[in-house]
Amino acid sequence: MTILYLIVFGALAIFAWKKYYSKLDRSALKYFVGLMSDNKYDAYVKSLIESRNLRQVALSKFDLDESELNELPPLCLSDYYFDEKDQISVKRGKDGKDRSAAYQVSWLFFGTEKICLYQFTLNFDSNGQKEFTQEYYWKDITNITTLEETKTVYIPPKNGKGFPTPKLVNIKLLTLIVPGDKCNCFMPKGDTNIDKIIRGIKSKLTEKKKE
């Protein structure tokens, strides 16, 4: 009887959570209801991103050959995406890392005169995706910064009823700043190799400003 009760209770709990996360990708759902580990969710997201061959997609968007963008080696930044304006499912893993139901990849290509940026954001909550492309001329860029911060995001209410729930998450951003505008790229925390590359980009910006 106890086993039957647990089975029924578990089924009801899963049904409730599925109703709560009704828009979520089925595999992503498993993570947010506790049926998938941190590592498996990371691997699932990584496999989806890798299958899209975003590097080539990015180059095709600019209609350029990579040999034309060789001022610096291309840089790929990627991490889970959080935004206070978008209500996205969020979970803090057992490893202490904040994960969401959205993931962003940014490819940056560096030419003699400009930086070409391509962003791809995959959103499991809406089963949608967004692309963003922009070209930033070195002469127009006022600053390139990195920032680690804690920000408030809002988790969607259950079944779409009630108010979103605020939650604090830890993020790291690379920001390209031009007069009147800026663009944020989500990036992993604690990657010393990427941090070194970004220092090189900042040095290149300083060099370009002196030309």
C-alpha cells in the first residue's frame, strides 16, 4: 500500500509540475522538476547548441569569409541567459550554479575596422529562439567591460496565475558600449582563458583608438 501511495503521489506531483511548466521543452522539463541532474541538463543544452553549427551560421549572416575577420581570433561566449524583463524558469543546481530555461551564445569576429557580433538565444519556456546581429566599428566603441553581478529575475507564476516570483541569480557579462547603446553577452564565470582573451580585446581597442 505504501509503495502504491508513493507511486500515485509521485505521478500526481509530476502532473502538477508538468502543468506548471506546460510550455517547457519536454527534456528541459525534467531538470526543472528534479528528474535530471545538473550535468545531464548541461549536456542536453550543449548538444542542442552544437547541432546548430552557430559559427558558420554567424559568418553567413555577415556574408563574410572568416579570413576577412582576422584582426584577432574569433571569440565564442555562452552561458545560461537571465533577464529581469523576461520571465524564465530558474533553478540553482547542487553545484551552486544558477541555470535557466534559456541559453545564449555570442560569436564575436574581429576585423580591421569592426567587430561583428552574432547572438543566438534558445528559450525552452517559450519553445522559441532569437537571433541578433550587429557590427560595431572600433572607432565607435567607447568601452568594453566585464562585470560579475547579482541581479533579480522573475520566475513565471504557476499556471499563469498570480504574480511572478523574484529570485536572485549570479551572472557575468561582457558588454560592448557605443554612444547611446550597449550590448551584453552572457559568459561563464571563472574561465581564466576567456578572461585573458578579453584583456587582449581591450588592449586592441586601446590600440585602435590611437590610430
